[in-house]
Amino acid sequence: MPRIQLATLGFAMLALLLFAKVAEAERPFIVDSADSLLLRKAQLETYVIANDEFVDHSLFFNMGLTDWLEFSFGARHGIQFAAVQETYRLNAPLLELKGSVMRPRGWRPGLALVSGVRPPWGVG
């Protein structure tokens, strides 16, 4: 990866971290691959996680800003079951930036840097 791309990626991730709230135990950011979307490509990603304690649904819209940099925004919501009452939770908006440092090829794994935040005006 050229130095200008690496510097741009580092600066963008640092900017995301400056707006982040204090870290919480729950981590809503899940990355499925080290590969990023190509320029002007988009993807809608959704998944459900369920067990006897909670049901969570996540919905993200991903878009390629360059051939090596991907931006995602979305939300996560769900119901947490408790002995006394059920609680509805919402984390939104969630912002994520992923940059491919080394794309996967054949059997060789890839490497990506990922940073995500919930902005100060978000809920959750």
C-alpha cells in the first residue's frame, strides 16, 4: 500500500476516534472480511443474533470510497430478556471505516484496519 493511502487511512481513523464516546462492554462492530468494497460499489448487510438472553438485529449500508477504503453506517437494535421485564435497545447511528492494507489472494489472508464509533449525538 502506498504511503499516501496509509497516511490517509490513519488520519481518517484517528478522526473517527476523536469523536468516539467512552468505550462500552458491548461491541456492535463486526467485520466479516479483510477486503473492502471497490470504488462506487455498495452493499446492504443485515444479520440477526438470538439466544435465550437477547435478540439483536443489525442493518448496515456499506459503500466503497476508493478501491481500498470502505465506509459503513447503520444501526443495531434488539430486545434483552430479563427475569422481571424485557428491555428494548437501540444503537444508532453506527459509523465504521475499513481500509484494506493487504487484499486476500488465493490462500493468503488479507489485512485490514477498522475503526468504528457511535457519534456523540447518537443513541444507545
